[in-house]
Amino acid sequence: MHNFSRQTNTLKKFFKILGISLTAVIALLVIIPYLIPQTIKKGVTQVINQNIKGEVKFESTSISFFNHFPSLTLNLNEFLLKGSAPFQRDTLIYTRKLALGINLLSLFSKQVKIDEFYLDDARINILTDEKGHANYNVYESKPAEKTSKNESETALKIEGIFINNSNLTYSDKSIPMLIRTKGFNYTGKGDLSHAIFDLKSNLSIAEMDVLYANTPYLLKKKINARLITKVNTNSLNLIFDENNLVINSLPIRFVGHFSFLKDGYDIDFRTTAKETDLHNIFTALPPEIADRLARTNIKGYAEIDASLIGKYIAATHKMPTLSFNMKVREGFISNPNAPEPISNLFLNLKTKLPGLNTDSLTINMDSLYFYIGKDYFASITRVKGFKEPYIYTDTRSNIDLEKWSKAVNLDSLALKGRLNINLKADGKYGKKVVHSGIRQVDTTTTVPKFSLKASLNNGYFKYLAMPTAISKIDFRINGVNTDGEYKSSKFSIENINIEALNNFIKGYAKLQTTENMSLDIQLKSLIDFADLKTIYPIKGYELNGILNINLQSKGPFNKAKKLFPITTAAIKLNNGRLKTPNFDQPLEKIEIDADLINTDGTLKNTKLNIKPISFQTANQPFTLRADVSNFENIAYHVSSKGTVDIGKMYQLFAIKGYQVRGLIFADVVFKGLQSDAMNGRYAKLRNSGRMTVKGLNLQSDLFPKSFLIKNGVFSFHQDKIRFDEFNASYGQSDFKLNGNLNNVINYVLNDKAKLTGNFKLSSNKILADEFMVYADPAPNAVTPAASGVILIPNNLNITFSANANDVIYNGLNIKQAKGTIVINNGTLALKQTGFNIAGTQVGMDASYKSTSTKSGLFDFHLTAKEFDIARAYMEIKLFREMASSASKIKGQVGLDYQLSGKLNAEMFPVFPSLEGGGVLSLKKVSLMGFKMMNAVSKATKRDSLSNPDLSDVQIKSTIKNNIITIEQTKMKVAGFRPRFEGRVSFDGRLNLSGRLGLPPFGIFGIPLSITGTQEKPIVKLKRNKA
């Protein structure tokens, strides 16, 4: 008893001491922060200001043990850090509380160490623009000597990073990649103060989205990871070892390295999911699939491996290679609502995307098959390339769609019907560039050889959220191509029977793409567009109107052979209305009533009757009626009245890639016979009316840019169109045009007809280079290809009386150009043209003809009375290139010269083709630095011949085969009477002979020869022959 009492007292003393100790410890934890000098806060604040160059804000500070026990932390409340340029206004980090862990022992040393970093409830935004500029370059490194001065105060020695319940966004537009996370929790430990260290990390993310090029790859995925990363800050290398991730339930092993290069990254990422359950893979799929399969029993063996390997260098567009491979064995998918499971699922899939270049994409699915009871699907498919892919496939299926949809739990759809597919294809889908007009157009020339048989019987389709189903779907498709030429393809879709409410499509269609395109079509349909919104969830669209189609057509179509299928076709749309989410005004009161009839298979007995097509938008009605028959000798009666706002139409239908604007006001009637227009019987035509255009863009195949018609009034009378108040621009060029076009109807209806006309044209500025057929539509940083010549159509005969203040062509700045321009038979002729260039009034007659898209011919006769050589050399690029030796010549010259030749794709003369001749008159010229005369001066030891002044000298020459032949030319220089003749090549080589006549009358002289080049002339004297 005594011993028990003594033990009790001992326990009481122990607990008393323990209690006092704990109380003291807690008291110290509370008191110590208040005992710490205020200089600690100042020291930490100083560290932030010295090391961070972004904008930093926080509302208040506090020091405590209890926020992240047992660490003593300095807490920066409502902390905000903005990014580095060019993201100075964007938030890099915002957190409710940024806590900096302070090493407790360092409080008693000369240097206070911050060794931990805490972020709670933070928003972290890591941003990179298209040029690779990032917002996280906020740490400002200091020179070594400056760092040493601060070692006695406060230092960053980070050994732990802790991020709790935060949202992190990574947006890199240079790749382009977007990663969004919610519920981001991260713990990272390592001595970050060392140049080389191991960073051990634990990561958990409640939701993560990954998008590449706006395409989602992961959505709302749960991530857990344990990572070990070797970090080398000297070489900027990250090595990922022993990294294990879990995406939802899918375990993935991740290894590799990431290196920062001077101009990009070196990437080697490899992930594997070996010997995992198929169910785990499905949990990593997008949520709309994964959630739907949550109640589905999924089993089977699966393997996944993926890699991203290579260098990413934005400047050279170098990209890494992406690979993805997957295997599935004995897959099993069972849903409690399905009568039978998907069983024996087998998959071998290998994909590779070298350099992230879709044209190098390879997909090798050497086997995919599964069963649903006795139903099956089997496919072997290989694809190489994207733009012009090689395709091989052998695909077969016989599936009850109702069983399949229930097995995969398509709970938003109800499907029924038996789908049979038998498709075999082998070959390349190829394109080649052909000239449809002038622009290069990709036209399909080869397709894989294939055979296709497919059918759907007793089909049914219903969105469960919508009130109406497509209650019946039947069709049978057959297709075959035996040689890979698309013209050898045959298609047919038969037994078409689609029904929904009172709507239906019934019939068949057969097509053979031979030279005589063979058609056999019978289709009937009735569609009430108002019913579509009860069948399909069309968000933002409003559709109304009842469409009736009755089409029967059989026979060949060949325009050259004047063949047309025997056809009876009628299309009617009543009370149509269309409103899209792209534009706030609808297209309404749409009425279409049209018939197409052919009774005997010829173009002659083809008749089109549009009675009418009409619509209204923004209270602007438009109506078109047309009665056209006999497509061999077209008889037409076409009328149109109303307003069309082209810009609003493009907005309504959200046509991307075009900035189209313009208003067309029409009130016209066209009636007549094609043969009357062709044979000049214009009195029999009844064409009249008026069309007004405002702000309209027009694109022609002949020109690389579009014409903007600012305003213009077109009046129609018989075969004529009159242009009044016509103002237009083309690139930087502007035009004002008044005049007439003749033979318009014949020109429209007959490909061989010629359009004639007379116009008055005035312009402030014409930039001729923009008219070159292949001129770049926009500035480009890279060296452009040849621009192409200006094309002159062959079917025009139009005369312009032109007046332009400025014409800029290939470096020439021509002012006050006046004259007559005649375009006829593919030739442009300038007659009695005058203009000012380099301050000189010039007269010119010229002609130009394009011989292809990249070559042309020219011929001109040029006269100029007083031409300033120095100014011409400075202002005229062509003069500098053809007369480089004139750089130091000053004075006035006259010119009367004819020249013809070829032009290359840059509209520049092809020198070997040049031919011509004329006279160059030296009015008063100083040949300062003229090397040939200086060489003669030196050889003859006559200093007065150096840098001579000349006047009243006539130099006659001809040009052919790259050679300028100079006739005998006489001069007077300081009492001497030199004369020269011979040849000079375009590359500057000289072959001249001459004589230096001696004072006083030049009766006696010194023969000489001049060879070498213009830069290094060689003068030889022949005294013995004087």
C-alpha cells in the first residue's frame, strides 16, 4: 500500500512536470514570434525585393508556428505577384497566404535562412506567348559580390515547396498547349540551393485538362503522382527517375529528361502502363465516355506506351516525335442493360507522328475485333500521311446497333438496326496541282482501289432528350474502284427510306465518274425544317419552311458532246426562315420554286425555270426569276430585283477566312437569244435595268488581290453595260472609271466571245507590282517566289483613255502618266503616252504580251529630250543595273531609243533577248571618274583627257545578243578630238577601237584599242600606225 502511494505521487509529479513543460513550450511558441525582432520581417521583405523583378504586393504580414507547425513561418497575406515582360499586367501568382519557412536555429546566427515555401489557396498562371516569351522570368540573379554582402542578413535556402488546394494554369501558345488544374496539391523536397540536387515530389490533382492545338486529350482527370527528379541548374537539365503517376485509376510509369536549350527544349518523355486492367484505361478517357462507362463492367489485359522525343526549336519549326501504342487482349465490356456483352476485344495499335507533322503520320492498327454474341466487328487498317495518305483497310462488321449502344452505355441515344459493312481499300489518295484558270488548285487524281458494300436495315435513331425520333432508316451502299483513278469510281446508294414524323427521303442514286458522267437518280423528299429541332438539338439555330424535292434523272452528262441526262426535277421551299447564332438577323420569307426538264438527253432540249427564288434579310427583299432553255443556243429571260447585303450573308453563314462586305441593289431584266447576241442582232435583245454596288469585294482568277468597288452604277441596255461613278481600289491602287462594255451577253454565254469597250480611267496611284499574277497577297518574312507576270486576257478588246498621277513598277516611280491604253488579243499597247520620270518628260509607245504566267514580251520606243543622269541613277533601279558605270556621271542627256525583248517571272528584262537601237545625245555631261577615259588619259599621258566635260555628242548604238554595238562617235575634249567605236557587253567587257586626234585639228592622231572591263579598262596605243 505504501509502495502504491509512492508510485501514485511519482506519476503525479511526472504529469505535473509534463504539463508544465507542454505549457511552457506552447507559451514559447506563442511568445517567440513576438520576441523576434521586427528586422526579420524587414529582412525577408528585402530578400523579395532584391530577388524578384516582377510587381509584388501583399496586405499584411505575421509570424507564427501554428500555420505550418512545427515550422516557424513569415506569412504574407493576400500575396500578389505579376509576371515578367510581356505579361507585366497578368497575374503570375495570387494566394490567400504565402508562407516562408524560417530555419529556427538560423535566428541565433548571423544569417536568417528561408528554407520552406508554402502556397495556400493559390491561383498560379504560367504563360508563354507565340514567340516563346514567358511570364515566369521574375527571379533576378545577382553578381557574386553582391550576394556576399547580403550573407550576413537573410538568405534563400529552399529545401521544401508546399502548394495546397490551388489552381494552376499552364498556357504555352508557342507549342500550343494548355493545361488547367483544380485542387492542385504539391509537396517537393530537396536542397534547391545546390546546383545539382534531387527533388522528391508528391502530387495530387482533383481535376486536370490537357489540350493541344485546342484539341482536348485529357478532361477532368484525377492525378496522383510520386516523382523523383534530378535537377542540374548548371546544364539546365531535368532527369525524371522512378516517377509513378495515376490518372484516375490508370497507373503510369514516367521516365525521361527535359533540357533547356538556347533556342528551345530537348525532350525525352516516355510513359508506360504495363499489364494493367482494361478498366483502368477507360477511367482515363474523356469524362463524357468515362462517366458513361462508370456502371459498366470492363475487364481485360491492356498495355499502353507513349513517348515524346526530340528537340523543340520554334525558330526553325523543329518539333519532337510523338508515338502512342496500345494493346488489348481478352477485353470484356458488359452493361446490365445490354442483352449481351462485348467480348474477345483484341487490339494492336501503333501510331507515330514524326516532328508533330501530320503529313508524316503513320497509323498501324494491324488488328481490331470484338464480338457481341454472334455479331462482330473486325478491321485491319494502316494509314501513312495525312494530306495525301496511303490507306489500307479490310473492315467487316455485322452488328445490331441496339445491342452495341447498350453494351457501351450510350445513354443519351437510342439506336436500332442491323449494320453490315464490308470495305476493302488499298492505295493512295493523291492530289496534283493543275491549273484551273491560273491559280493552282488541288484536284483529286488518284484514290485507293476499293470495294464497299454497306447496308442498314430497320434503322432507328433518337436523342433521348428530344421528343421525336427518326423512326425508319434503310439504305444499301455499293462502291467500287479497280484501278485507283477517281474517274473509274462507281457509287450507288439504293433502297433509301428515311422517315421522321411526316418527313421522308425515298429513292436511290447511282453515279459513275467516267468521261460521260452517268447518272441514275430517283429521289423524293418532304422535309419540314421546323421538325428538325424536335429531332436533333440544334442550339442557336432557327429553321422553318417545307421543302419538297422530286427528282428523276437518267443518262450521261457531257457538255462537249452536248449530252444531258433525261431529267424531271422540281424543288419547292415555302415559308423558309433561317437564323444562326452568328448573326442577329434572320434570312426569312425564303421561297424557292424551280423546275429542270430534259426530254431527250440533249443540251438542246434542257429547260430551267426558276419561278422564283426570293428572300428577305433586314427588311431588304430580293427576288430572282429565270426561264432558260436550249443550252446549245440559250434562250433566256432573267429578271432580278432587290437588295443583297453580301457582308450580312457571310456573317449569317459564318464563312471563315473571308472579310467580305458589299451591297448590291438590282433592278434588271435580261431577255434574248444567244445566237442574236453572237451575230450582232442586238435589236432583238431586251436587256435593260440598273445595278448599284457599294463596298463590294471582287476576286478574279487573273489577279492575286481582290478589287474593292467602293461605289458604282451599272446600266444595262441590249448588249451594253455602262459604268457610271465607278470608284474602286486594288491593294494600294485606286481607280475612277466611266465608260461602256459591249457584247456582254455573248461574252457571258460563249467562252470564245470577246468583250469590247471604251473607258476613261483616272487614278492617283497605280502600284503595278500588285497585279503580278503570283504576287504575295500579304508581306512575308521569307524570300518570296517569283511573282509572275501581269496577265492580259485574250478575250478583251478594251480601250482606256488613262490619266494617272503616280505609277510604280519594279522600282520605277512614274508621274503624270497620260495616254491611251489598248487591251486586245492578249496584248496591252500604250499609244502616245507621256509621263514624267526622274524629273524628265518622256514620250513612249509600247506593247506588252504575256506568253505564260511567268514570261512575257515587250516592245517600246522611248524619247526623252533632257535627262538628268545623276538623278536617274539615284531614282531608277533599272538604270543603275544596266548602266552601273554612270554612278559618277553628271549632266543632261537626250534619248531616242527602241527596245524589245522578253520578260522573266519578275517582269524584269531577259538580257540575252534584248534587241533595239537608237541615239543617246550628250547635251552637257561631266564624266567624273569615268574609268575608260581616265585610262586613255593615263596611256597617252594627256592629263586633260581625265574627267572630261562633253557636249553635243551623238552616240548611236544597237543592242543584240547581250552586246551593245557603238557606231563611230566623235568628241572634242580640251583641243583633242577622240573618236571611238566597237562593242560593250552587258557584263562590262570592252572591245573598242579608237583614235586620239591631236591638236589643233585632229589631222594627226594616235590609234588605240580598249579592252578589259568597265572597271579595269586596258588601253593599248599603236603609234606605228598613226
